Amino acid sequence: MQCRIGCGACCIAPSISSPLPGMPQGKPAGVRCVNLNIQNQCTIWGQPNFPEVCQNFMPSSWVCGETQSEALSRLIQLEILTTPSLH
């Protein structure tokens, strides 16, 4: 599956514990990555500083669904299920 242009759910919903350009402490769940522009496109995608954690994310229909709202909902649910302190 290809990323849905303008979705950006994977740059909003999950937490990222590794440093990101502009976010040296990582990114909390539900917070927009500072590298996501207003069109929900990554401004550092494909650049040398594009984080490995982001490179390794592979979109799939079971995670991304049919719409951005489905993707956000599913990624939020995955965040909850995989964060020990939240369940």
C-alpha cells in the first residue's frame, strides 16, 4: 500500500521515543510532528535526517484504513494497546 497523500496520521497518533529533527526528546502520542506541514506532508521525507523509525513504518490497509480518520483511530488504538501504562 502507498501512503495516502495528505493523511499524516502516522506523524500524529503514535508516540516516538527516538529523537526527531526539531523534537530531540521524541514525540508524544497525539502530538503533530514538527516536520509535518499544513498539508499533512512530511517536510524531511527522503532527506538524510529522515528518522529510521519513520523510514521503517510501512503503511497497510489494516492500519491505515480507508480515510485519515480511520488511520488516526486505528493508530491511537494501537498506541493504547502497546503502552504498558495505558492498559
